[in-house]
Amino acid sequence: MRVLITGAAGFLGSHLTDAVLAEGHEVLGVDNLCTGSLDNLAHLEHEPRFEFLEQDICQPFDPGKVDYVFNFASPASPADYMRLGIETLMVGSAGTRNILEIAAKYQARFLHASTSECYGDPDEHPQTEAYWGNVNPIGPRSVYDEAKRFSEALVTAYCRYRNVDTRLVRIFNTYGPRLQANDGRVISNFMTQALRGDDLTIYGDGGQTRSFCYVSDEIDGILTLSRSDEHTPVNIGNPSEWTILDCANAVKKVTGSSSKIVFHPLPQDDPTQRQPDITKARTLLGWEPKIDLETGLKLSLDYFRSSIEAVA
Ligand code: UDP
């Protein structure tokens, strides 16, 4: 197959590119590099089955015939999407539409990267795919949440009205090598702070929860979904739920750091809890994650060590 991956220079996009190449396919990776980095693709410089196009998907383009499309282009860390608010809204609307038109033109199968942010600050716990969410449409997170919710509606409409063969994955917090060390996310911040001996910055009292999935598990779940015929959203994440305070202590343990923990104000609309119900993925795809948080943090240590050395 010839596979189009948008957001290919990003954290998930680049791991997905590697996994699709490993299956023997050709990949055209597209990225405008607004948050992605060519460092994530540097190891593919001499890979003849990989081609890179620097392109903003909000502008129409024709990649030529493709058989499968993975739409992963979007700023995704809260710090990035709040800095690039309008770009985030546009890539989730005009950008997604352009990529759906490509899938329609070439009758390519399509998988869109959606998010647990569709559930907002959820008042149902854990979150099943049937939950409609609790999203502030004008809050600081709205540029991301509403773009992703609009994308889900658009993808579903192209499936319903234009017969595009679509899939929607709702991705929960994912971490691992290539997560940008300075992207402001909790794992990147805690790992770099712990390794430098700086204070670990907890926002709020640290009682809010997240459920962290190691990147190889996430990619495995996404690829398994890509081979299925399910058109409605599927949660792919690790159901093991952590308070942010426990997460900070896990990072301290794995890094052997004696950093202090300090508390900062909680950002507006920060979700108080998040945990995927993965019954659908388990029953439909036979998928579940294998790597627990401490193991995944250990697997990420070398990467975070070398990223802080690179900027030192
Ligand atoms: N967080 C924190 N300290 C940090 C970065 C994040 O306590 O240095 C908290 C943040 O307020 C949120 C959680 O960790 O409650 C996860 O934040 P992240 O930015 O990784 O992603 P989110 O799940 O909020 O999109």
C-alpha cells in the first residue's frame, strides 16, 4: 500500500510512520512542522519507501494515489494548542476536510486521530465511547476540543454521505520517546525536571487524574483499529488511572531524583479526571495495553536524558 500520514513529524505520527514502514508499505509523510520536528524522522533519511512533504494541510494538495490515510496533523499539547489556537481550529476543520477529500478521491481507507478531550471535563467516569462529553465551547481548551469534536462530525459525515471508509480513534494521554521535552505536558515536564534536579511542578493539588499509555501500546491499538471496519469512535488508552501527585512520585522513583515537589495554580478547565473504558477495544479488536507506567517511564529515560543534554 501507499500510505499518507499527516502529522508525520510529530510524536505519534513519526511512530506510526515507523510501524507502517515496518509492515512493508510505502509512506508519504506530510507535516508543516509547526509543532513536529524533522529530528523524529531523521533515521528515515535513506529509507527509499519513505517520502516527506512539508505542507500545511489547510491548503489543498494532491499527494497522488494513496490507499490508506492516517490524519494525525494537529498541535496536541495544551501549551502548543493554546499558543496556536486559530491554527488548531483550522487544521481540525479545513485541514481535516482537505484530507477527507483526498480519501474520497482515491477511495482510500481513512483513520482520524481524535482524543479523550472530546469528553472535556467528564462527569461520567471512566469514559465510554457512548458518553457525549462536558466541553466548555469558549474556554482555553476549546480551540482543541471543539476542533477535534468538529473533526469527528466531519469524518462521520464523509462516511455517511460520501461513503468514505472511516475510523475514529480517541487517544488518551500517551508518552514515550519523541514526546517533545519542552512541550509542557506532564510527563515531559516531570521527566526533564527530575533529570535536571529541578522542582517538579504540580498544577493544583495533584489530585486530578490521568491514565497514561506507552507509545508502542498506543500505536499497536491504532494499527489494529485501522484493520477493522468499525466507523464509530474507539477509545485507545491505558485504563490504569494515576493522580498527578502519584505520577510525580513515580517519575522521581524511576529517575532516582531527589527533586522537590512544588505546587502551582491549576489552569482553567483542567479536567479533574480521565480514564478510558476500553471494553470496546478489548472486545472488538482484542487489544489492550501491556506496559505499565513505571516500565514505560524506564523505557523513556534514555530519550529524555539525551534531549536535555542536547539543549544543555
Ligand atoms: N500538569 C502538572 N504539571 C506540569 C504539567 C501538567 O501538574 O508540569 C498537570 C495538568 O494540569 C493536567 C495533567 O498534569 O492536570 C496533564 O497535563 P498535560 O498537559 O500532560 O495534558 P492534558 O491531559 O491536560 O491534556
